[in-house]
Amino acid sequence: MATGAGIIDPGRRLRTIFPDLRSYIAAGFPCADEYAGASPAFAWDEIVLSPVVPNPAMIIMAAINYFEGETKPTGAPEYPVLFLRLPASQIGHGTPLIRPRESRKLDFEGELAVIVGKPGRHIPRAQAMSHVAGYACYNDGSVRDWQKHSHQFTPGKNFVGTGAFGPWMVTADELPDPKGLSLVTRVNGIEMQRTDTSRMIFDVSYLISYISTFTPLQPGDVIVTGTCGGFGSTRKPPQFLSAGDVVEVEIEGVGLLSNPVIDEII
């Protein structure tokens, strides 16, 4: 549990019952209130943050999901464009994004991540938000040339160390409505993307309902809701990430995710 002074560690007591965050989410965050006023066990500089959910069974990503101006983006589909990201591609807050040796076209995409709290299949849209455990920031780092090898996004979206997920989860009781939140992405302190989450074409409830139609959702699954314009490959000239850059994704009411960039060393 995050506080301004550091990290409260309920895991010392609960780890024997709940081996990971997925199982704790599935149980409905038991005993959380007991720890709200506890003293931090660790200072921030004593820890390394993992991805919010280090071992999700499923990470489903949405693409082409923000209005630009008053209209849908060019080529926007009738239904959500979805693809999968692998857990091994993820990193936590503060851990370096890795620019792979195979490419110099590592790009950034600031996004809102949704963590599933309750299992479900064929979830009605009207009930979808009751299946949310919480929210986090996400940088869907994308290796653009590999992404464009074919019409499938998979290669460019799954290089090791390119999906930043953090810094923490804000639970749904703390943030009951994810609409209208400002979302800003910066590179080296310079604003590159700005939108708010009310500009999603397919909002959180729609995505949950739609995805649960074709696959069951489980606690700890992650749905990442897409990005707006302004990412590097859309700029003139294109602006890709280099070693030494620092990328920040900040979402109102959620937090600030920050990651430096390094070149891959093998």
C-alpha cells in the first residue's frame, strides 16, 4: 500500500494466504482497511516496483480508441481493435524501457490501464464497472518497424522491457468513475500527448462487456484502453526514443509513471 512516506507491507501477514496480487484482488482486498493507518515498512528509495500485476493471465490492449477533435480518427473501426501483450514484456515504474538492438524506432503511448476485479463472461455493459478492481498508468512502448511487418501488431508490441505499468493501482472505490481524467505523456519533460479519458471511442464499460463476450475475464486481467495522437511516429519529423530519454505518463487521480530509456545489451 502506497503512502507519501513509503510503502505499507501487508504482505508480511497475508502472503501465506494470498501468494500474489491476483489472488488478493479475487478475494476482494480483505483486511485492507486495517492497514490504512499503519506505518510504512519501506521508504520509496528502498524498493523496486514491479508491474502493478506482474503475472496477469491476460493483457488485452485497445488501439485506435480516442477521438481527435470532434471526430473519430481516420480508419476508426465499428468495433474495438484489440491485440495481446505478453506479461514478459512488462516493467514497473522506474525500471528502464529497453530499446531493442533490432530497431531504432521505439515509440511511446500513454494509456489508462484497467485491472479486472471480478470474474465474468457475457458481462452486460450496465454491470461492467462492478468488475473493475482499479486503474493504473501504462506506457505501451511500441517498436514501430516491427509492428508494421504485417497487419498484426504482435511483434512490435511485445519486445522485452517495452510495456511500462505503474506506478501503483488506484482502487475503484478511490476512483469510481474513470471518465474525464486528464492523460499526459512527456518525454524529457516536454509534453507530447494530452487528452482526457472521456474522449475514448469505446469506454471502459464497453471494452469490458465486449471482451467478456468472447473470453472470460478473471481477477488480475489487464485491459489497456488505447492512446491519443502525438506519439513519436506521428510527428514531423518522427521522434523516437533514445537511450537517456525519460518518459512520463501522468493520469489525473491515478499517478505518474516514469521510466528512463536504455539500449539493449546482450
